[in-house]
Amino acid sequence: MPTNPEQLRDELGSRGLTLTGATAGTALHRGPDALDAALAECRQIAALLVEMGAPYLVTLPAMYAYMYTGELLEPAELTAEEWTTLGRGHSELGRVLLDESGVRQMFHPHADAHVDTDQRVDHFLEVTDPTTVWLCLDTGHIAYAGGDNRAIVAKHPSRIGYVHLKSVDPQVMERVRTERMPFAQAVQAGAMVEPDAGEPSMPELLRDLDALGVPLTAIVEHDLYPAPASVPLPIATRTCRYYTEQGLAGFRR
């Protein structure tokens, strides 16, 4: 996508789209150098978001395993010191974004990253500042890791700031775990599915989110890579119909 605000505005407008946020990769458990790199990148992204009137910057943690082969890139478990460093880093990154640009940081748990299940999300939220770090609840990544999306919403209602709605096939996930598939191979095997055929159960989760009583932006996702050109549109059409029937307001194709 273009990074020039005028060009980006024109490209989005020609397609009837609006921008709600952007994404940046992080690895803040690695210490000060990683924070400096994240600040440099996120400041640039935040400047573009301000120009576009978009309030959210989604931060993705580094994966500990290479997504195409499953090869470990670093230990799958953080030490106590790394958890502290991670929390302080994201708290500081969120503070800078708010103070300098008014952009809110939404942290995105991810499969094969150090923050993935509801228990690890709990820990992450405990070590981060609730005034500078919110959660981008990606329902598919939480379910992929065996986590409980509804438990996260119930325990941390004030920290839910942004949502990625995604579903996983429980039968495919059994095979993924048995065969220890890397993430990309799992996606190619059909781990991600349309919402009425997967987990989490969306009607219950959507009711939980609605009960929070706050406006939430939800991005609907379905990981497909690689995908034949003819595949995504029918899936998107059915998924749009499904969420519209579930009562999501402002749903856009």
C-alpha cells in the first residue's frame, strides 16, 4: 500500500474503503535495541495514521518458530526477565504513541509467538500499562494456540480495544498439533475456515463483545496463502452474509 497520505487516500477512496489502523512487527523482549527499532518504525507509521485519521497501531510479537518450517528461532518460553522487558517495552511504546500522536497501541497475540494462549495473554496484560497498551483480540490465533477467547474478554473487558475475527477448524487443528505443523503449512492444510464451521463459537463471543458496551472495530480475516484468485471472493461473500446475520453493525464488503 502507498505510504504517501494523498495517494493512499485516493487508492482507498476509489475502492470505497477507509483505514482503521496499521501493523508493525516487534520483538521487545529482546531489550533496548529492539525498543529503539520499534519506536523508529512506529513513529513513521503513526504519522501516516494521523494524516489518515486512523487511531490504531497493531503491534505483532516476533514468532519464536519460522512459520514455513517450524524451525525454532529462539526458545518458546520467555524468562521472567524477558517478560519484564517485554512489558516495559510495550508500555513505553504505547506511551510514546499516545503522547506524540494520539495513536493507541493494540497488541496482537500470534500463533507460535510468546503471547498466544489466554494464560499468556493474562501475563502480558499484567506486565503492561493499562493506560498505554490494549489488546487486539485475534480470535483465530488464540483458538489456534488452544486458548479461550471468551475467558480473555471476561477477565480483561477494559483491555479489549480492537478485534480480528477469524475461525479455525478444530479437526484440522488436531492434525496440526499431532504432526507439529509449522504455521504456514497449517494454513495451507485448511486450519482457517469460515466462521460458522470453526472455533471459537462466534454467536457467543460476539454477544460477549457487544456486552462490553463500547464501540469496537472488528476486522474479518481468513488466512489463505497461497490462494488461487477465484477462492477469496466467495469466502468473503459468505462470511459477510454470516456476520451481517449475526448483527454486526457497519459491516463493509
